[in-house]
Amino acid sequence: MAKARADGGRAVRVAQRMQEELAVILPRLRDPRAQGAIVSRIELSDDLSFAKVYVRAGMVVEAPDEKGQKHFLKGLESATPRVRREVAESLNLQKAPELRFIYDTGIEHASRVEDILKEIAADDKSRS
């Protein structure tokens, strides 16, 4: 995957451009299930044929549960043909990469770890 390459290869550059383009394309989707989609990162194969697009719901106060995440991803999956076409046109790619949308739980996990660390710090302080 492109993420593992640190040499600034073509796949890395295209993945960065894809993320920029998706930031414009996704807000225009009309499917209410996909509203507020934010791309957190993209892993693109070296041959540009396959992309893992990590997304999260940006306009929600609380992270959706597993059912909500599936609903969110279904909305994005239904728009995949249009999104692929627009990405290929915007980036002048002969063939649009296959897109696989994955809900990125990394931010929620990091937030939860931060909350736990704060609780531990508060417990330590109260014991002292």
C-alpha cells in the first residue's frame, strides 16, 4: 500500500490528491446516509488500482455505534460509481481505482484512551 512508501512515489502523491478531491466530492453527495463524511486517510496500491478510503462522520457529536457506521458506509458504497468517475476525471487517471470505504475508529479510540488517562491522573491526584 502507498502509505508504507516514504520515497514520495506516485501512489503516495495520487493518494494525497485523491484525499483533496474527495474532500470536495463527498460533501456534494445527496444520500443522507453519507452526510458529513470526512476522509482521514487513503491507502493506495502502488499500481493505483485499489484504494482503502478511511472515513469518519464529521458532523456528529458522538461517534456512531456499529449499526450507525454500517449505515454510513452503505451510503458511501451506493455512491461509489459516481465518486470513482469523478476522482478519475479530476486526477486525469485512465482507470479509476476500486474504492473500499472503511470507517476509521482511530480518533474515537484515541479519545477514549485520553479519557482513561485523565481518569487515572485524577485518581492518582485524589490519593495523594
